[in-house]
Amino acid sequence: MKILLDPVLTAEPAKCSTTIQFHEFVTRSLKTRPCLFFYWVVPTSVSDEEMAFYPQHPNVSYIRMPRARDRVRDYITMSPEFDEVLAFNGSHWDFDVLLTVRTGLVPLFRVIMNSPRTRKHFWQKEVWVIEDMPMMEFKTTVPTMIPAVHDRMTIEGHLAADRSWVCSYHEKPEIVRSARQFFAPSIVRELDAKLENVVTAQFEDYHVKAPDQFYKKGGGKPFGLAYIGRMEKANNIVDIHDLMVKTWITRGDRVKLVVCTVSKVVPVFDKELVDIRTPKREEFWKIVKEEMHAFIKMPNGGGFSLSLIEPIMLGTPVLTIRTPAYESLLGKDYPLFAEGPSQMPGLVKALYDDYAYFYEKFVAWQDGWFKPTYQKRMMEDLLFAKLDAAVDDYQQKMEDLRGEMLSLGENRIVQRLAELIGTAQGDKLIRTVFDGLRFMGETGEVDMLDRKTDPADRLERNITFSTPFHPYKLGLQLFHGFRDASVEVGHLEK
């Protein structure tokens, strides 16, 4: 089985939450599935040094192509380079599943990756969506150009996908609520059944600070107050910076201000007062545990993010504003909610004045709500477990639907390819489907099909006359005992 990976890069790969999700899926899969192969789209802007973060494994092939650096532009852009990879007769025609985060483009993706000749069997290839950033009106941190159009675009993407996983618990109800404005109840029910809530991180150890790590007024260690996140206006970084600076003005060196970010440009925070850092994950964890007493979040909307959840898991409380999104992530009884921006300075002061008292409330909440809630979510809703199950389900589906594809096993071309692949014909070793088709052309067994293996052919030939090659692969796998052999396109073996 082969999966085409289409993430959107939002920062340096090792710091990009979406890339980390794909990395985790691939590395987990490679430990247990030797016959699972990946094509991974990577922007040409990624340097050789940054490529070292990606899994280096013979079952993974990286497809370098230009991609927009702006994540919003990348979400809505279908490039000629990706079209070539995706097409049913393109450069990587033999993938079985597309895993993407670009929800709104899924209907277009499905049309391109399928042929008019496979219209009745379009289910032979699947599309899976990880919904990291719904481009919809309710998502105030994401720009939308035409609200109703964007909502329908995103909803249509989920409807066109085979599987959709939503990474924030408050977002599925909002997506379904929006769908009710535009679609019939039966379609809304279909959407509701398809969308699955997931968490994208798994941790087993929950930490709390020892009493000697508490901030103590008049003690030797300053109060570590931090902001963790991207340099985006939607995160209210201007207000956070003002709050941090006012805290420093009233307390001076008794406060240490820290920013940890993946953003390369930090336009707001005063570097004379604030310690700006772009740490790797392990270094970040050390900073959270040893230097931070609290961190601030004030997003417009927001959702599940490691920059929120990991510090809490490591024992550092967040000071934040009550919103539906954060209630879904922290529960309605989180003890350090402010009811609005005007209460944030008072919340900071309260923690500064009596850290031990409020930290005790935080520990009680962590034990009583956070641990059991996320243990349950990670058991039932972990993205990587759902991806793993989806791989099994796809393979089982192909077996279950063999009866609808009997003609593939009896196809003359498939039968001849079954005889050729893995054999030496003269001085030629036939390894791939295209090797076989080209040999058949040389021997006069076909008079047109071999010409369609030319990379230039697909853009010159009418789509209705172009041949989908993936069914040949399925016929060889389901009826002649072949399996994918490597990341070389069309390479099969028994």
C-alpha cells in the first residue's frame, strides 16, 4: 500500500505542528508495516539541513516542489507540480490514499486523481483529511475571503473525503452548525458521522513543580512569565506584550519575561526586556519546567495545540481567557480562567502574590480533570491510532470488494504483466508496470498503451482517452499475488 502525504509547512519542519503529525504517523507505521510506502511532498524551500528532520528510510520518498510559504495561500492553491503527482496518469499514479490537510481542495483532488474510466470504481483510491485549520467563518484566527463560499468550500471538502479527523473538540460542532445553513438534513447527518474528533499528541507522564520550584516573593528566583506561540495578530500578541511589560514595570527584576516561538520574525516583543527564544522541542520542555512559572494565552478562537497542552502536562499553568475553544480543551472549571482581557492583569498579580495557593488549585485540576480527560481522549481519539486503523480498513475494503473487480484479474494486460514483472527479458529486468508495458510495446503486443507511459503524454492526450494505471496495480495485487515492493513508482513483486 502507498500513501501520498500532502501537509502544509507552517514553520521550520522540526517546529511545524502539521509536519510533526505526519512525521509521527510515518515513524510509527514504519516500525510495524514493512510493506507500507510513502510519497511525501516537501517544499523546495526546505534546506538540506532541515531535511535531516524527516524520516530517512527506504520506504519514504520525498517529492520536492515549489509551495507557497504563506500557509493560507498553500491551502487554496492547486499547483501544476502537484497536479502532475496527483493525476491518475501522472508521475506517482500508484498511490492508494492521499492524506492531506487542504480540506477545501479535496473535491478537485478527487477529480484529478480519478479517471472517467474508473467512475464506477472511484473508491479504489481514498482521500483522508486532517483538519488542522478550518477555513470557515467561525474560525476567527483564519482569514476567509468570502465567508459563505469558504464555509461551503470546507464542508464540501469533508463531504468529498473518505475520512476526516478534526483536531479541536469545539470545531466539529461549529462545522456541523454551519452545514445546516447550506445543506439538507441528510447531508448534515452524513457530515456529522464522518467528522471524528482527535488529539494529535500522546503523553504518559504528567508533571508538577516541586515546592522548591515555586515562585516565592522575596526569593532569589524571579517569576517566570512567558508567551508560547506564533507571532500572529490573532493570538493578541500586542496585548500580551503590553501585559508582560506592565508586569515587569511594576515588579522589575523580580519578573523574567520569556517568549518561545517558531516564528522567524518577532515584530512586537521588546528584546531589551523579553528573552526571545526559538528552541527545539527538548530544549523547550526544559525551559518550561525550569524557567517558567506561568504562560499567557489570549487567542481569538484557538484550538488544540502543543504550545498549550505540553506546558500544562509539564506542570506549568496557563493564564487565559474563557472561550468555547478553551473550555473544550481545559474544561469549564479550569481555575486560572479570566472572564475577559480586563481581568488578566489581576490574574497575573494573584499568581505572583500567592503562587503556592493558586498552584495547589492547578494541581487539583490537573489530577481531577486534565489527566483523566486526556488519558481518555488519547485512548479513544488519538490521531495515529485512527490512521493505523484506517490503513487496515482500506486494505480490508479492497479484499471485501474483490468481487466487484473480477474483470481486473481477467484483464489481458494485467495477465500479461503478471507473467512479465519480476522476470528478465533478454537483457532487461521487468520490475515495474511501466517496464512491462514498454516491453509489450517493443514486442508488438500493444500498439498504443506503451506510448502513454511517456511523461509528456498525459498533457497531450484527451483525458477520456488516457489510461488509468492504478487498476492494473490492483488487479496484480488482488488476483495475481503481487504487492508493492518499493517507493519506485509501479514497482511490484510477489
